[in-house]
Amino acid sequence: QVQLVESGGGLVQPGGSLRLSCAASGSIFGSYTVGWYRQAPGKQREWVAAITSGGSTNYADFLKGRFSISRANDKNTVYLQMHSLKPEDTAVYYCSAGRVFGSWNYWGQGTQVTVSS
């Protein structure tokens, strides 16, 4: 069993940066692919980024290089570094974990990111 806890969300001005963390319980976390998703009010949840157990990364096209995903397996944590934030990045951000991308076994409770002046 793996439990995921997101943190690091908050209110930031347009153009600012935030780093989200996804902390996991369970020693098997290092063998899992981890993804970040987001859901804005009134919209469907959308995929943002993912990182495999080996450190390979993939990003949604709309990010245009503004976000970066990384992991520290010794800390059972995956990070999402977000730069040049825009109001349209406002959403609840969730992390997920699974053996295979898209087949997520575990989800966190989400952390709110609000980009506003």
C-alpha cells in the first residue's frame, strides 16, 4: 500500500514559481511511475507530467517547458517545479503512482495552486 501526500501549493502572482512535493509512504515507491495531474474548477482533470522509476520524464505539450518533474527516491518524494505561472495554471494538483503510466494505483488528496495578482 502506498499513500501519497501533496504539499507546496498556495497563492502566487503571475510569473512566479512554486515547487510541489508528492511524499509517499512505502518502500516500493521507488519502483513506481509517478504522475502529476491538475483539475481546474469546472474542467476535467488533465495530465501535466510524469516520471518513471528510472527518471525518464514526459510533459504535456501545453506546458512549453515551464514545469519540471524530478524525484528523490531516498526521500520517497517527487517534485513538480513550476515557473512562469499563469492564471490558467490555477487548479488542484494531484500526484498519482503506478507500475505503468496511465494505470494509476494510488492518488493523493491534492494541493491547491492559485495564480492571481
